[in-house]
Amino acid sequence: MIGESIKLALHSLSANKLRAVLTMLGIIIGVAAVIALMAAGEGVQMLVRQEIQSIGSNLVFVVPNIADVSSFRLGAGLSSSLTLGDANAIGDPFNVPDVVAVAPEFRRNAQVVFGNKNTVTTIAGVTPAYASVRNMAVQEGNFLTEQDLAGNSRVCLLGQTVANRLFGPMVYPIGQTIKINRIPFRVIGVLEKKGGTGFGNQDDVVLVPLTTAVSRVFKARTIRGDLPVSVIYAQVVSEQRIDAAINQIAELLRDRHKITFQADDDFTIVNQADILDIFGSITGVLTVFLSAIAAISLLVGGIGIMNIMLVSVTERTREIGIRKAVGAKRRDITVQFLIEAVTLSLIGGLIGVVVGYIGSQVIGRLAPEITPVMTPSAVLLSTGFSALVGLFFGLYPAMRAARLNPIEALRYE
């Protein structure tokens, strides 16, 4: 019975091909938009995960206190309550046994000049441990040493973006002298390309010894006269020990800063999982919101299906009367027209999946850093929803067809 109804549905659709295609257009557009947006959303989330994990493994970020973690940005010029002494204390295994390495950073923007070229970029004062903790590899030259840190040396490493702006392809940067805030620095290395993240372009940076950045370039001191830091990166021994390490760091800093109650903390500790959750929730909400807007096209397509099915009922009134006269029941007529509506909607949904996949690839071409991911759940959700639209909007025409009086239907011209 169902197989015969599907054959009748396909025959009915093929009899008016252009009308069927125009009717399915709303479903096709709706499903294609949902598929493309969900694929792009998955790609964005995957990109965020990769970029955050590229910062380093098993990291904990300690920053000056921020009321709202969702506004967290690494070292974004905050008034610092953290010091180099805090970083050294966290790196002491007797204080925090679950931390294996610590990399403090002091970050500010400044003008960098070479010859007649200049650029405003991020100056990051760091320690030698920064390379391993933050997965910063050197493409040419060498990284900072303990001697550079202890001697307040005027040496620096350039990110790829800064190196290209100042030197271009014709000048070898190693050994050249640049000026940061009018202070000369010798270039000792160029970092490997890392790309952009939610925290900005990691290649648009100049690394200098932390002591040099604080005492010579920016002349910054805390109220107590210590060397301030913008953020402390602490690498934990394993992912399972991150929570324990956070508690140990918190207790240590409260003791050092003479803080009695947790509510008075002048620091915030965030791990990579927290940042992933923040970005994941934001991209997830945006994807759902945009998909909901795209789903409006499905509703418009459903109205089109209802309209065409009502026209079909009117055109096939005599056929319905003949079927009832030879013994067809109301249920049979209802099922036939429902199957026609669902078939129309499903074909539109399947075409929409193909169009959506092509659309997601176009998005990937326009934004090369995003790799759209079309998941089976997105396909099933879109096609299932399109079938439900056909079922819902085909119900009234099917019931109207089933309620036709067979005698009046046979007399209909």
C-alpha cells in the first residue's frame, strides 16, 4: 500500500515538474542554509579548539582579577596585581607540586622602528621557559637565555608578521638593530608562524627579556616595587591534576597577597577547558540562532507544500471520487496525500543537503582558516525536520481530500 502510494506520489510530481521544483524551493533553501551554517559552526569550533590547544598543553592562566571570565583576554593591558615573585613562587615545586613549568609575561603595545619602516605591535616581556610552555618554536636564530634575563639584555625575537613588515623578503633580520620605544634592540631570532587565535595574531609580537621590558622599555613597577606581570602561564603535570594545581596556586597567592577570603581574590585562574567552554558556548549559540533563522525557509516551504497539495486535491477530485467508489477508505486517501506531501518535502530536503554541502565548501574557500564539518547529526536533523514539515503541512489537504463526498466528487468537472 505504502509502496503504491509512493509510486503515485512520484507520478503526480513528475506530471508537473516545474511546479514541484518551485514548491520544493523553500525546503531546498532552508535545508541548505541549515546544513551550511551548522557545518561552518562545527568548523569554527574545531578551529578554536586547535588554536587554544596550540597555545600549550595542560596550561593554567593566572591573570589579575577580572569580574567576568567571559571578558578574559591574555595580558590586555590590565592593572597588574601579579609579580615576577608570584611566578617564581608558583614555579617552586615545594609550593605547587603539580606545576612543572611557569612562564610569566608582561605585555604592552609599542612602536617598533627599523630604518624608515615602523609598526605598532605587542611587546611581550618573557622568560626562557616561555618557549616550551607556550609551544613557541624558533625558525631562525636563538631564543632568550637566562643570561639575557639576568643582564636586562636588549635583545629580541620577532614574530613572522613583524619581521615581514620591518624587513620584507630582501633583508635578513638576524643581527639587525631595531628600536622599541626609541631603545635599540638586537634581533637574535625569528619565531615560527603560529597564526591568529581568539587572543589575536600570535605572529604580531616582539619577545624581549621580561626584566628588560619592565625596567627599560616600560619602566613599570608595582606599589611594592616588584616587577609586574600581565599573565602567568603555569604548565600542569597532567590534565587530571589541573583542578588540584588551581587550588594549590590559589592558596599560595592568597597567602602571598595576604587575602583572607576567596571573594577578595585579586587574581583569576582560568584553564584551557574554561576558555574552550566559553568559545564553544558562544559559537554554539550563534550557530543555533542562525540555523533557526534559516529554518524559517523550511516553514515557508511547508506553506508552499500545503498550497500545492490543496491545488492537487482540487485537480484530482474526480480521481478521489472514483477511488472512494471502488472501496477506498478515508484512511487510504489520507495516507496517499500525506505520502505525496512527505515525498515532496524529503526530495527537497535531500537536494538541500547536497546544496548545503556545496555551500559549506564555498564558505571554506572564502575563509581558508575554517574547515567546515558536515556531521551526520546535522544531515539527519535537517532531513527529518523537512519530513516533519511535509507531514504537518500536508495533513490538512490530506484530510480535506479524505472528507470529499464520493458522489459530489464524481460529478466534479
